[in-house]
Amino acid sequence: MRRNLAEAARAALAVACVPGTDGRAAEPAPRLEGATTTVVADTCVRGDLGFVLLLHRRKDGLVAEELFFSTREGTGAWGAAEHLSGSGGIPDLTSPEEAAAVLRGWSMTVLGDSWTLLHTGRPQADDGYEPMRFHVLLVDENVGHLDIEDSAAGASPASHRLRKPLTSQVALLALFPGERVTVRTRAEAGAGVRPMGEPVELTGSEAVAGAPWA
């Protein structure tokens, strides 16, 4: 089972990083209807590091989430995906009804966060390793995308902004040490967008000074 999930994670990164695409799924993410269903909740790419959050229904009927990561090789292809963490017994977040019950009227909520020591290879890393922090968000089904702005001290107000498309109602963000971002939900409204609800502040580990969101 773990091998199949790793292959699904690697394939998800390959699709998300196809030139000319924004990572958005062509169709809504499928429901977790069978014991063998695996859903790519979201992907997050930071330089040559790629992260994938998968949801799957276990044989006992419970839903589990699994976080994988991969490193982009010199050829541009993604290497084998490795498992970082996982948890079971969570709500079926692919179900609009169960997602709405968790949100309780909010446009966005933080489902959880975790951290792990990874080899990033950045110059400021200690022997190449840094503690990376992962945040998982659940958003309302009417949210079109997330606006992510670097809010770390000294950041330029007009720079380091990211428009994050969504492949499902679950969003994954991976932060380097010292990073601080403000996340806002945006709903598509004709030719423009409109904000939904209050913004959320997310931070990376404070163990070492980090670089701006890239």
C-alpha cells in the first residue's frame, strides 16, 4: 500500500509541474468511495523540493492522510517519493458535507501542522538540513484560490505574493525556517475575485533565519 501511495505522490508532482499549467485539477477531486481510492488533496513545491498530501480510505473504513516528499533531480524529473508522516481517523474531507461540518461556517480553518528535518541544500541550512513546517488548511467549497503574502519582518509589501490554485478543499503549505505568511481565501466572481473571511497567519520554524517565500 505504501509503495502505491508513493507512486501516486510522485505522479502528482509530475502533473502539477507541467509547464503552462497552474496545478489545478481538470475535474473536482473524486470522493473516497472505495477502500482503494486515493485522492491527491494538494501539492506544494518549494524550489527542488516537492510535497504531496494524499487522502485514502483504509480497509477499516476510516480516512487517513499521508504526507510525502520528493526531490527534483538534475534531469528535471522527480525522484522516488518518501513518506514523511500520516494520521488516521480524520473526517472524509472529500465530502462537501463533512468538510462543511468541520468548517462550521468559516471560509478557512487550520486542520493541523507538523515539522520534520529535511535536507534542503540551501546555503543557510545547517549541514544542508533544516526543520520544515507543514500547515494543512481546509477551505470552503466556494473558494477559488488562496492568496499567500510574505509577512516576515522586512518583506516588501509589493513582493513575494503567490496565487495558489486548489485541487481540492484541502491546501498544503510548506514553510522554511523563519518564514511568515498571510493566507487569504478568494472566491471567483465573474472576471474578478473577492475575499472570503479573515486571513490566517502561518509561520515556519523559528530555529534559524529563513529566506522569503519563493
